Amino acid sequence: MTILLDCGLRPEECHRLKWENIRDGAVEIFKGKRKASRRRVPASARALAVLAMRKATTVSEWVFPSATKSGHIESSTLKKQHRAALAASGVSPFVIYDLRHTCLTRWAEDNGPVHSHEAGGAR
């Protein structure tokens, strides 16, 4: 959730992250919904700390490995975990994709209007 909230990634982009996507303090998206989806997004110190913790505990090429056919976490798994976390925490339900909207809203508050395909240059 930290990566989604701080980097403004689409959930499916986050699921497919490989360590090669993490470079020089940023997340590089090589493939996406559209040509404009390819971008470099600065990572916050908080996101980089989460990534460093994950890197220290895995040998997988995937940032979020899972025992799935693809080898990485899938949307259905994340939805189940999200639902369980909401129930356990008592946080009001929200859609995971809303974290992207929250990130872009925060960037706009700091830097003026931002278009999602320009997020990499917004910070």
C-alpha cells in the first residue's frame, strides 16, 4: 500500500514490479495501459525503505513474489488481503485504486495540477 500511495502506481503496475524497475531512487514503469504509461516516478524515502526491506528478504526477480502462475502477487490475492486488513483495522472500506488518486491529489497540492501520465515529472 505504501508503494501505491507514495508512487501513484496503478495496482497492476505495482504487482508486476521487478527489481530492475527500481533504479536510482525511482520506480520505472516499462510497460502499461498506454504508451504514456511508460514513465519514471520518484520514490519517497518511505517507499524506498519498504523496498529495501523487501529486497533484503527475497531472492525473487519480483518485488512482490507469490506462488501464482505469474510468479508475482495478483489482484485477487491483494483484494483478499485488503479486505482482511480493513476488517482487522476498522478502517472504512476504500478501493485500492483510490491510493493512486490520493497520491496524485497530494502531488497536485504540492506542485499544481498533475496529469497522471506526467506524474514522474510532478515532484
